[in-house]
Amino acid sequence: MIDVIVLTKLISPFLPYLLKLGDKAAEEAAKKLGADSCETAKAIFYLPNQRV
């Protein structure tokens, strides 16, 4: 089993690139689904007092 600390050290240099890639994928999905669907999803995702 991979140790969490080792995994974090391996992934951390690539996080900015992975996040940018995720943003681009979300933008493309929003284009396909339409702007209204994206805004609804954002509103649901960013509900106040939401606990994860």
C-alpha cells in the first residue's frame, strides 16, 4: 500500500497542471450542457454552510 505522505510528495508538483486540466474539462462540459446547467450546478455546489 502506498503511504499517503509519499503519494502527496509525488503528486504535489503536478497539482497546478492537474487543476488547470480539470478547469478546462469543466469548461468544455459546460459548453456541451449549456450555460444554465453550469450555473445551476455551481449554485448547488457552493451552497452556504455546506459540509463535506
